[in-house]
Amino acid sequence: MRHLTFRTATTFLLPLLLLFSVFILLRGHYLPGGGFVGGIIAAIAFVLHAFAFGLRHTRKLLRVSPMLLMPTGLALAVLAAMLPFLQGLPIMTSLWLNEPLPVVGLAGSALLFDAGVYLAVLGVALTIIFTISESV
């Protein structure tokens, strides 16, 4: 049986870590951070939950297979990279909205690319860790 204190702490830490990972994601197109670091922090949150409650419960909490996050994130990143090309600009040229979004600020294609990286990293990390956990 898993320790009650660890399970209680994890119940509070999971949403805080996920919120922090989104903060790092949103901060990434202005300052260091972004999709990779945010995705790793989100993966750590779910791994911590799996340690506390078991892998089956964490998979139910996710509601989506981590294997599905990888191609979704990759498609989003490729879309963000190709959007400028559709407007006659070089690939990976930053496109920016004219008006800032609430909470996010001035957003652009870099944020879309980082969101794709976030999902891909989260999917890869969870797939690897969950697969190793299931085989032990």
C-alpha cells in the first residue's frame, strides 16, 4: 500500500506542476523555457501521480493515450513551421498576432510550435516511462 502522506501530497502537486508546466510553455516564446521544458515538467507530474496511485489510475486520469500525443504534437509543430510558407515567407518565419491575448500576451507561430513540442515531449516521455513501468 502506498503511503497516505505521499498520495495526499501528490493530489495537490499534480495540478500545481501542470499549471507550472503551462506557465513555462507560455513563457517560452519570450524567455528561456518553452515546449520541451514544459513537457518534461508535465511528464514528471504524471509520473509522480503514477508512483502514488498506480499506473492504471494515472492512465484513466490522462484519458488520452500518450502515444496519441506524439503525432498530434508533431503535426502542430509542422503546421506552425509551414504557416509562413503559405503566406509566401520562408519556413519557420515568426508570425505574430496584432493584438495581445489575455494572460498569454502577444502570441505568434512560435507559441504554436512550442505547444506542438510540449505535446510531443509529453507523449514520448510518458510512453517510455509507462512502458518501462508495465514491463517491470
